[in-house]
Amino acid sequence: MGDCGAMEPTIVTLVPHTHWDREWYEPFSVFSQRLEVMMDALIELADAGFPHFHLDGQTAMIDDYLAMRPDRADDVERLVGAGKLSAGPWFTQMDEFLTSGESHIRNLERGLSRARELGRAMEIGYMPDQFGHIGQMPQILLEAGIERAVVWRGVPASIGRDAFWWESPDGSRVLTEYMAFGYFNGASFANAANATELADAIGQAVERQRPFMASDRMLVMVGSDHSGPDAALPERLDAAATRLEDIRAEIGGMSEHVATQRPVADLPTWRGELRSSARAHLLPNVYSARVHQKRERGRVEALVERYAEPLAALVPGSDWPANELERVWTLLLWNGAHDSACGCSHDQVALDVDARFAEARAICEELVRRSLDALGEQTSAAGVISFNPSPFEREGVPGMGWSVAPQGVEMPPDVPVQVREGHDGAIVADGMELVLVDEPDVGDLYNFCPVEDGQVPWGPAEIHVDAQGVRAWFDDALEVRMRFTRREGEPLLRIDGVIENRRPDHRLRLHVGLDREPSTALAGSPFELVERPLASEGSDLETASRSWPARGLVSAGGTTVFHEGVFEYEVAGRALAVTLLRCVGTISRQELATRPFPAGPDVPTPLAQMLGETSFALGLWPGATVDGLLANWERFALPIVSAAAHGGGTLPSTGTLLELTGDAELSNIRRRDGRVEVRLWNPRRDAPAQAVVAGRDVQLGPARIDMIPLTL
């Protein structure tokens, strides 16, 4: 036994860092100029002996700097290799709910690869500012060889330690550092003018976090948004050392901190997604800001993941278009950065995001055209060749296959949809009650906020139903037109709509009537279907939110709503409320009833008022079953594509590019390192999934994501 009177010191790792948004309240063109100045100074300081600086867990900012200063490439590589600058593991700090599972994997692959090229990768899942975390992130990290994570937002109140085990639905788990007071918990150290003030600031930080401590080590992040290093910190810290009682503070890197940390044995465990605002505002309504971008991201992700890459990988004789696809993924990853994807940025950023999507779409559409042309030249018959992106047969086209016909695939005919005006402004379509409602929104791009408690939304002043569809007229500033269709043999009621908006500061939603009032909802999320409560956990930092993001679908009360991308939903009694449009005019209000603190600067965003025309598309499935959810989403969101087939080859008029059967879900098919890779995932948490891939039997455990390599 040691001396009972001796007390082991608390070891504090001070990590100088910056949190660098490529674009946010200023466009990339402005922030990149600041980046150049900051990095120039940082390199000089590091060469003069500054021990370490953390570059936000992403390599995009390094590449952005080197694009402006290619002459500093050797300096950056030297400092990364020496551990004086951190690099990776991500390419960009993406929003996790607005980007696909495949996007997360590519983000991590690219970040790790680039960091290793630079000399050393930081192999920690550092996620400092995302607006919540997906449930499958631990599995994604572990598959990349990363066993540790660091997070801030989203951790529930039940986690009372600064370290915990975070588990995915399949049981994969990573040891996770919880920055309970944010990635800026040491930002005030820069204001400490001398050693005494710095010692006091460190002591206060330790005392605030001590109740959370799960080991003798504490992580303190010294920095903030778009900040450079505090050049005098090492000198002031040396002078402060004698003033720190029972504290040993040292400047270091995150990798060294977690490598030497020894947490207590009884750490808490959390399974699944992190979406609580117990200790940090979650900013839940970014999913309805600039809704057109959420839809377009989903469509472009599908275009590359389920059309362009699979066709390029599988069409016989095709060369892999590496440069074009690298450009597409660069654009998507840039657009996936959390402020860019969430739409909570300067209007110029929104325009830049739109332009990147347009470029990515154009590249993918050209790749699909080239692949179909190449396939159509190899079939014996001429006509119209159609490609089915689903692994199951659709409209007579084999799964992951093609069919050539004189006029192309004959789609099922539309069947009549009975539409009428219901009671109290409702629209009844084939027995489903739909209600359009509008209400004021005095919030910002982060949070919805009503004008007053108990605010009651209102419906259209007039509804007109005719053979062309429905026209819902609220007033001269707001009108919604909808057309309803149903295909023979298909359970989906499809809605194609257009909103004409000339009113600022409001939220428009569609309430879809349910057979019963549910207590939970089942929503799509990257690589999973997640069951959620009706409201998230709130606090005095942010009220509990009843709105949630859904990737592609949400199901509750016996009815499913389908969407092409990510959309915002709420269970409102016996209705699913889907946000069609949210119109606000600033990045952040300084104080709201729903969030009493600012989430950013009060920068005007007139384009976020969504004035003009916005289109939307939804699919409704009454009587939905869990087993058919994802297949029907594919029927809704992944259309069969066609092109002219010149014929004259040896392939039959109908065939499959890849045999893929079973009950696993397809994420992507690509060519990598000279082989074809097929990524599958199992949406079930209670049973394995079986699949046959090119004659190979595959079993995926519950909630597993697996990559199957093939030699074709």
C-alpha cells in the first residue's frame, strides 16, 4: 500500500487546436484567405518549437491550404510526420444524418489515406461539432481500424462520465471521450495574460469537469472556431506549473492523450444514435432548412452509389472512371461538411453548394450514359436498353440487370386515384386524409420557434380538386399544387407537388393521417432503421424537440412516408407531419424561446426564406409492413433508366450484371484496387440476413455492414 496521504495529480492534456469550417457565416473564398494566413503562421511557429497543433480531425483544410501554397507541401509533411500537426482521420467534418452511409465510408477512407500520405494519420474518430451522431458510427469506425472516438453534442444526461462505451446496434463498440463542455473548453486560456491567470483558468476547468472524470486524465481543447495557435501558451504554461496544485498540465496531441488514458472499469454504455440536448443544443431543425438541397443530395448520392459506380464496375469491358468519380466524391464530401449540408450558412455558401451538386449530377449522368451506351453496343438486339438498379426484378428487368425492347420497358399503367375535399380543409386521396398546415416561424436556420406557446397552425383558405390534381390556396403569398398517382400493382400513393411561396418566416407541413396514434416511429438512417421516441431529450439549453431527420422513409401508426433524400418529420397525434418548407431569414437568432443561446452569428440569409417555387415528391404507403419498407423505397426513389441500344453484340436482350439475391440490403457496388466490392447491410437487429453474391453465399449478422470482394 502506498502513502494514503499522497494524492495522485490530475493530468491535463492541453490540445491547441482550431475548429475550421470550410464555409459557414462567410463563403469558402473568405475563409480560405484566413486559412492561408493561419497556416503560414502555424508552420513558422511549429518550426520555432511549438509542440503540437490539432487540425480539427480533417484533411480538407490541409489540401485547401496547399492548393494556395503548394510550396509549403514539404513543410506540412515534415510537421505531420513529426507529430507536430495532426492529420485526419476524416476528409471533412460531415453532418452524419444528412449524408449517406456510403458517404461516411468514403469520407473516412479519403481522410485516412491522405493523412498517411502526409506522414501520419490520427486514428481517432474525432467528431467535435456534428448535430448528433448516427447509431452505426462505432461500426463504421471499427471497420476502418479506429477504436476510439471523441464527441460533444448529442450525449444523453444518463452518461455522467467523460468516457463511455458507445455501441452500434450490431454490438460494435468504441471507447469514447465525451467533451462535456465542448471543443472550446479551454478557449478562455488565451485570455489569461500571465502565469497566475492561466493557472487559475486551468484549475477552474479541472474543478468543473472533475465530477465527470472517468480516469486521472482530462482533455482540454485550447482553441475555437477559425482560430490559430496561442503562440505564448507553452511559455505561460511553464511559468504556471508551480502554481498548479495536484494538477500536471502538459501540451500534447489527442493521440497521446487517449493512448495513455486508463479509464475506470465501470464505464457507462450507450447503444445507438446520440440525439440529446441535455448538455449542448442539438439544433434539430437544420433538416428542414433549404429543403431543396436535402432532396438533391439524396438524388445525387443515389445517382453515384446505385447507378454510376455499379454500372462502371460491372459493364463488361468498361474502364473504371477514377478521375471523374474522384471529382464527384470530392464535391459530395465538400457539400457534406456539417454547415454546408445543414444549410445553416451564408447565402453564398448555399449557392456554392447548389453549384457543386449540379456539377456532380452532370458527371454522374454522363457516366451512366456512357455505361448504358457501352452495354447497348454489346447486346444482340437493338432498341431501348433499360437498367434496373435494384437487386430484385422490376418491370420485367432482372435485378442489377438490363433489358432491351423496341420501345423500352413498359411501365405499369396508372390507376385512378380518388381525390376529394374532406372536412376542415383536409384532402382525402384514396381514403388517406392529408392536411396542409402553415404557421409562423420566428426561429433561425437551426431551430424552429413559434410566435407564442400554444401556437395553432392554419390550413388553406380554399381547396380546388379537379382532374389535374389539387390546388390549395392559403392567400396570395402561398399556394400548393399536388398531383396524385398510383401505379397498377404497387401499394404506393405518389405525390408530386409544387409550392409557390412569397411569404417569409413560416413553416409549411403536410399532416398524413394515421390509423392509430403511435408511441414511436421507425425512421431511415445511414445503414439502419432506427426506432425513436416521439420527442428527444431537452434541457434549459434547448427545448425537447419532436422533430427528427429521416433518411428516405419514416413509418408510424401503420403508414410510411417515402422521400428521395433526408426530410424532417414529427409524430403529431394521429398524424405524421412532414415539413415541406421552412422559411427563415438569418443563420442564428441570439435568443429564442426554443433555444435561449445563439448557435452562430446573426447573419441575414434572404435566400433561406425560400421565396419562389419549390417542388417536392413523396410516397405514401398505408398498411405498411416492415419487411417491404426498403424495397418500396427503391421503387419510389430509384427509377429504372434507359438509353438507346445499337445492338450487334453477343449479349442476350435480357440479363444480369451481378447475381445478388437474399434479404440483405445493397449499399453500393464499385471497383477498387483491381477488384469489385459489394457493400451490403442488414436492417434487422434480431436476425441474420442471407445473400447470394455472384454464386457466393454470404451471411450478415444482425445490424451488420459488410463488404464482399469479388473477382469478376
